Amino acid sequence: MQILGVIFGSVIVAIAFNFFLIPHEILSSGISGISMIFGMLTPINTGIANFLLNFPLLVIGYFKLGKKFIIHTILSVIVISLGLYIIPIMSIANDIILSSVFGGALTGIGIGLIFRCSGSSGGFDVIGMLIARKRDFPIGTMLTMMNAVIILVSGFLFNWDSALYTMISIFVTGKVVDAIYTHHEKLTLMIVTQKGEEMREHLLENVYRGVTIFDGMGGYTNQKRNILMTVISRYELGEVKSLVAKIDPNAFVNITETVEVMGLFHKHRV
């Protein structure tokens, strides 16, 4: 089911690019935006450029990130790249403002679906996660800075009207992704389960975060429970939910937004 979700979301992204953004020289965020620049200024197809630019990141991510996440991301990049290559570039709307808003919204819907299915569309998301594994740098801030470079490049290569429309598109995409997925960068999970040790080993093996375990007791059943607490980034939420459901489908999981984290945020047994 998740694989179908990744494919469907990726097709939506490709349609948004070729029907709304590219015809009006409006760029998307991240590596996709750079791929669009290659497609507009060189004979290289945008889909081919998107795959070639993402390929080294995906290879590195395969060895450094969660296997399920990166496999879904590889699938997404392939489907988006094929979609950009196969789907004809044609303008659905003549109004450039409507195209930037609707194209951005459609892109956000696609990316949001991919996130919910434990993957990403590649590019800057993979770069952000790789850097976050080494340093606890705010991924959101870093992605914003990278996208600012895309906007500036758009202004210098095309015109500043295009840059402003690109800014609108990126802003709308971010808001829609936040609405579908989650707008907070870090999340705290409290997992109540009877399979505490198995859950602990599974999380530590697949997620690059620490886990703290408490002893608890069911208020109604009086049966012993383990309570596992961990803080994750927004990009890991889909993967962690799948991991928990795999070990204990009956586990109670409380997910809350985390404003700030102090101390060690990376994997450490406590």
C-alpha cells in the first residue's frame, strides 16, 4: 500500500511540474528546481537531469539512512524522473500566478503523500537528513537557505518576476506539505507496548535516535507494560510508525510536537 502511495504521489509531482511550473519557467524547490534549470537551458530532459543529480545522493543515502526510507525515495525519484520524461510539457493555465499557486499546491500534495508513505522525493531532503545525522542542525532552516539559492538563481538566469513566482510556488508547496504531513521539525513519541525489548532493538537498529525505556502498568488490566520514549525528525515519522506497527500492531503510540531538544539527539543507549 505504501509503495502505491509513493508512486501516486510521485506522478502528481511530475504532472504539477510539466503542466503548471515548467511551461511558465517557474522552479520547484531543491534538486528538482536545479533539474528544471538544466531542462530549460540545455538539451537535457528535466527527467534525466533529475535522476542524474539525485543518483549520487541516493547511493550515499542507501548506506547511511534507513533502508525503507531510502528505497521508497529511490522509487519516488525514478517515477518522478520517468514522469518528467514521458509526460508532455503543456500549459494548463495561461495565468502565471494561478499556475505558480496551483502547481505549488499540487506538488505539495504529491510530496506530502510520499512523506506519509515513509519516503521523500529525494534531493535536498536526503542532504538534510545526511547532515542532521552528523550535526543537530535544524533541517528546516537549512532547506530554506538552499531554496533561497534556487530563487536567486532563477532571478539571475531568467528574470526577477520568475524568481518571485518561484518563491510563491515554493511557499505554497511547503504549506501544503505541512498540512498533509506535519509542520514540526521534531516529534516526541511515547510508545506503550508489551514487546518492549523487541521494540527497543528494532528501533535502535533502524532509526538513528536514542530510546529511553520506562516500566509501566495498564490501568485497566494491571498488566506490565514498557513505555519507550524517543524524539525523531519529521522525515522519520512514517518509517517509525511502520516499524512500531510491524512489531506490535496493538501498541499505543502518542505523538506530540517538540519545540526544542537539549542534549544528545543522536543514537545513544540510555
